[in-house]
Amino acid sequence: MIRALALALLAVVATAPAAHAASPVGLTDGFYVDPGSNPAVWVRDHPGDGRQAAIKANISTKPIARWFGAWSGDIGPAVSSYVGGTGTKLPVLVAYNIPGRDACGGHSGGGAGTPAAYRTWISSFAAAIGTRPAVVVIEPDSLADFNCMDAAEVAERAAMIKYATEQFKAKAPNTWAYLDAGNAQWVPAATMASRLDSAGVRNVRGFSTNVSNYHTTAASTTYGNAVSAALPGYTKPFVIDTSRNGNGHNGEWCNPGGRKLGTPARTGGGAEMLLWVKVPGDSDGRCGKAPGVDAGEFDPQLAFDLVYGY
């Protein structure tokens, strides 16, 4: 009887599902092209515009992440509807609703009203994906923004991000989630590794770098490898936002001129994946080449200029 019970227990353990049951890349056949992205909607609505053909060929027909925040309405149905409509393709989503977000930049401020509201929101986000395959970037700039926050705010935010990682681990087993790690010139690699560790990066697939920024893939790869190597006793893969890094960084981050589209979404390329996380043509804020365009609003001239490096 004891032997039979032991064998039965072994069988249960052997067949228990892993925290991350499968690779979302292996479960799909390429990245999802979002027909509802800002550039795709603009292309459909402006067939006679002289910039339309270039934006369609080079931006709106490429896989681009979908960002979710307060503007998304009820987050559970919003995420479920989006992921459920991607068929056999792999969607990339961005969770961007941390309280007090963009503490350093200021152009994209906002977020959930309280930590409790955020926990409810991010839990619903993860649950809405469920077992469907997905890639999620968790809260761009949230850890790099520690530079502009006091100790109490840092502790509160780290706890919220860690809670987010726990939710994706528990509720979205076929999602590869990545905590954001800023960019190659913002926070030293060892410092960022410590922040990632305290914020629960062990619970998720890895981390992201260069989101909404312009640093080259080479510089971002060097930084990502340094961050991974500095994690305490383990390493993690990373993804790079290549949406606007084709001409590298010129020292400005807010709608700078002379920037260019980077490599479209792919696996490999120096990181686990190269992704267009930032939507090319969406403004960084009322600054640089688009002083009258709010953050997140699509500007066809910004998009057109990225095609040619203007």
C-alpha cells in the first residue's frame, strides 16, 4: 500500500504543469500585425495622403505592440478581446498603468489611482490572457524611474511590480512577461539588476530594454547582457525595442529628429527577441519635432520621418 501510494504521488508530481508550460513562440506562427494600431487606422483613413504609401509599407503592416492603460476601459474584456482575436499569431502587449508612472519624464504621467487599484487591474490583465500565448512588457520605465522617487515610493512601486510578476506566473502560464529595465544609458547595469531582482524578475521570463528609446541594438545588447550577468546567482533573457533605433541615439529622447525605424519584430538578433514596443509615429510628448502632439498620439509626420531618417 505504501509503495503504491508513493508511486501514485510520483506520477502526480511528474505530470504537474510547469509554471510556464510552453513557449509562446512555439505555440504560434509569427508575430501578430495589429489592424487596430494607430498607424494602421491612420493609413485606412487617409488613402489620398502623400505619406500613406510609405507608412503602410514600412510601419502599419509590421508587428507592433498594443499598449494597455486606463484608456483601455475595463481591462479584462479589453485584453481578452485583443488576445482572442490574434488567431495563430503571437501578440505583444504592454501593461502601462503603474501609479505615478513616468516620474522622470513627466510627459506620460498618470496610472492607477492607488496601489490597490493597480493590483486589481494587473491581476485582471493577467487572468484575461489565461492560457493563450502572449508576450507582455510590464510597466516601461517603472524601475528606472526609481531615480526620481523617494524611498517610500520606491518600496511601494517595487511591491506592485513584484505582485504583477506573481500574477503573470500564476494566471498566464503561456505568456513570456518581461520587466522593463530602462535603457543603455539610464541606470548602471548592476543597479538595474538589483532593482529587477527585488521586483520579482525571477517570476517571469526576463526583462526588456530600450522601450520607447533610440539606442542601437548593439548598445542595448551589451547593456542587457551586463544586467543579466549582474543578477544574483541567475541570469535572464531580454528583449529590445528596435522600433526607432535604426540611426541610434543622439542624446535626446523626446521626439528627436534624424531617427529611423529599426529591425522589425523577430526572434534572436542579439536578444531573445527584437520587438517594436513603441508605436512608430506615436509622440513621446509635447516636445522635439512634435511640440503640439500629446504623448501616445499618432503623428503621421513623425512616422513618415522615421521611414527615411529625417
